[in-house]
Amino acid sequence: MAAPRRVSDLVIGEAELAELRTIARSRTEPAGRVGRARMLLAYQDDPSFFAVGVALGVHHQTVQRCVERAVTEGALTALDERARPGREPVITLEARSWLIDLACRKAKELGYPHEVWTTRLLARHAREHGPAAGHACLAGLAQGTVCKILDGAVKPHKVRYYLERRDPEFAAKMAEVLCVYREVKLLKQRSKPGETVAIVSYDEKPGVQAIASTAPDLPPLPGIHPSVARDHEYKRHGTVSLLAGIDLLSGKVHALVKDRHRSREFIEFLQLLDAAYPSHTAIKLILDNHSAHISKETRNWIAGQRPGRFEFVFTPVHGSWLNLVEGFFSKLARSVLRHIRVTSKQELKDRLIAAIDLINHQPVVHTWSYMLDRAA
């Protein structure tokens, strides 16, 4: 006489059934979860451990354990493996703490020529010095085990840069620059801003390289190579400096391209601005703390101008991101200067000036909005 069929009272809600069907059809879920989901769905249709085992090719006791766990813990919980105790860890918690503390120190502090650790060097140091520090379990430490212990919490082989604030008057200077941007916003709201004041965001972009190709570029060929082909060798012709300022009210760019950016070149740019605006216009410049902007030569030239003609508003030290012209330089580098090749420095100068003329043909009025509400 056959033994009676054992039935467990398995109740699965509609939401859980839908989730089980999704998992049972999945190609990315772990195989164990997929198999258990199929067992529960099959048992829901035919509540027989033996029948489900035969249909899925598993032992009926496997089906029984899965169903009984689903009854007690829930259908979705039963899909996961139970936590197993495993063997006792070989590396103690004290040894792990010692290793992490070691990783937080620089390798050069311990007599190595390396600036930072490599995981292999860290593992070797731990093997050689760990037992003497009372951690005998580290005598056979492998590099892979070091990676597992650190596990992203400490990355001693990497360096992340930060910017230390060295200007004690950073907040006050930032507020002053933001007040200028607020003034620009108010002037723009007028129907006719007038010619009483001009606000210019100014900076230099030094080190623009004049690089020449040693072989002609090959144009794209459909179906062969879709991009311009260029020989990897090149010839340097030196560098130039771009001195540029954006009128924040009109969007016009005033620019000079010179071999250097000293006080005399800065004064030449100021003369360019002086000629560009009516004599009664007050010219306010937002600029950084470059030595050419505060030199004796520059101060003497400013002293010889009409009082109130030029006013300088300096950004804080390491606060050049507050200068709106930096965004213009970034766009210029990503468009005009990207992959540029010239035959001489003069050609580079001509193309930079041509680019400025093209921009001024349809000037874009730049607007600053970040932290503008903090301006006094």
C-alpha cells in the first residue's frame, strides 16, 4: 500500500506569485534562487513533494525542505541560502585592525622608497613584521587577502586631491564677487542698461601650445575609418598666452594673444578696454590675484588714468572658480583648441583671434546664478 501524500499548507500572495514567476524566468538570478522559485510554483499547482521532484529532476526531500521553509519564513525568504557558520577565521580581528592601521600610514614613513602602498608591498610588510607585533596569523598573508580585508574602506594605493583654503578672507572676497554678479543681474533687468558702467570678467589662459603635425592628416573614409587619422609624432613651436575678458552685460569678448602674460601685457589689455568704452564709463574687472594685476607697473598705470575709470574686484586665493570667464576658457579648449594643429605660433595667434571674432559675431551674454542669493 502506497504511503499517503504529504501536503504542507503553503499560501502565497498574488504579489509574491508574480515575483516568483519573474525569478523563475530570469537568466541573471543565481541558479539556486531560480530553482527554488520553480519548486514553489510547481508545488502551488500540484501539492506533492514527489511529483514536483520528478518534474524538476530533484529529490523530493529537497522540495520538502524548500516548501516547509516557505511556510515558516515566507516564499521569497525561502529562495535564499541559509547563513552557514563556516570555519573560524584564521586572521583575528586584532590582526585586521593592525593591518588597516598600517594601510593608513605612508609607506615612506616605514623606510620604503614608495610614496604610497601597493597591496603586494603591504602584504610583504605584514608577513615580515606582523608576527613580531603579536599577530602570528599574518605570517602567510597573501595579497588577495589584503584586498579582502581592506575591501574598499581603505585604498592606500590611491591619492585623492583636495584644495586647502588658504585665504582667511575667503568668505568676504567671495561675497564681494557675488555682489558684482548681482549688480550685473540688476543692470540686465533694466530696459536700457546704459553706458555708465561696464563689468568685465577677466583672466589669462597661458601655455596654449602651438603644435605642428609631421605628416598630413587623413580625412575620414566611410566604411574604412570614420575619424580623422593623424600621425602620432608632432613638432612643438612654443606656447602663447590668451588674455581675455567677457563683458557680462553685452557678451562681447575682448582678447589679446601674446607670447607672455606679464604686467606690460596686462596693461596693454587695459588699454584695449580703455579704447573700447566711452571715457565716462566706469570699468569694473573681476580678476584673480596674479602678480601682474597688482604689480608696481600696473598700479602706476592705473594711477595715471581718470579716477574711477578702473575698479578691480579680486577673487579669493584658490577661488578662481568664481570668475565666470573660466567657463568661457573651458568651452574654448573643448571646441577651438581641441586637437588643433598649426604650422607656427603666428598661425595659432591668428586662429585664436579669428575664433574670438566668430564668437563676437553672435555674442552670448553669460549669467552667474550659483550662490547668488548669498550676496549681501
